[in-house]
Amino acid sequence: MGSRCCDNQAGFEGISAGFRRALILVIAINASMFIVETSSGFYAASMALRADALDFLGDTLTYGVTLLVIGQPLRRRAAAAMLKGASLALMGLWVFAATLYQALVLEQPNALVMGSVGLLALAANLCSVLLLLRWRDGDANVRSVWLCSRNDAIANVAVVAAAAGVFSVGNAVPDLVVAGIIAGLFLYSSARIVAQARRELVLA
């Protein structure tokens, strides 16, 4: 999935009725899962679920921005992608900081709630990935949607694995490790989105 779109001068710009419909549906899915995972994360005392909930919120806002700038000039779309990349970096740093704080508290999460909600979130994100699959190689603005959805699915698999780990070892360490991995995904995606957006700003 990686470099092909980055070699294009801009790529698919999102001007498609099908893409708009898919994006609106994905926005609704992400907003719903943000509410579910936020409440579940606090109930289960799970940092991984809370980090994943923040991911859903970030995606909801990111996809909303993507929808707003479809059809706009390349410079405006690239600037929007830069903003999204910066917001991902901030979320990643917040998750790292919150995970360090949680590591000092070491409250054991509820593995059953973690696993159940993690599976629900995985199903939601796989649905989003399938909806967006055909548009994964677009400009920085469109590609950021694909990267976020793909990362969400990876993170959800990790949350389910963390739940199994918490159940097996009887402490919060697997939960904290997964929260750190999710934060790393935020930062990695941020770097890729910003790099492509910078190239497109030069072309604009």
C-alpha cells in the first residue's frame, strides 16, 4: 500500500459520489465507536481502550476535514493534511504521556470488557477499511483517511491481544504496552501524512 501514491504528483482528490458516501458512513461509525470506547475504557480502567477511543475521535474529526476540502485547490487540501498530521502527532504524544502516568498507577484493567469492546471496534474498523479500500491511493488528504482506518484495525487487534495478556498475566503491563504501540502508530502515520503533504505543497 505504501509508496505508490507517494510517487504520484497528487493522486485521486476525493471528487467522487461513492467516496463521499463511504466517507460519511465511516464518520458515523467512528463517532459511535468513540462514545462506546470512551465509556468502556474508563469502566474497564484500560489505557489501551482509552487510547483507541481517542483514535476514533481523531478519525471522526480528520474525516470531517477531508469531506470539507474535497474539490478544493491542491494547496488547501495539502494544508488540511498537514493539520491532520500535526493532530495525530499531538494525540500520539498525549497517549505516551497518559500511558506513563498509568504505568505509575498500574491499576489492573477489566480483561473481559477490554476484549469484548476491542472485538467490536475491530469489526467497525474492518468495515471502514473495506469501504475505503478502493480509494487508498489518493492525495495526502484522501490517503490520510486510508492510513487512519488501517491503523485503527491494527490497533484493535492489539487491544484484543492486550486483553488476553491482562487475563493471562494478571496485571496491567500488556494494556500499557499496547497503548504505547497505538501512540507509536499515531506518530508514524503523522510523519507519513506530513511528508506527502509537504511534497504536494511544493507542487501547488
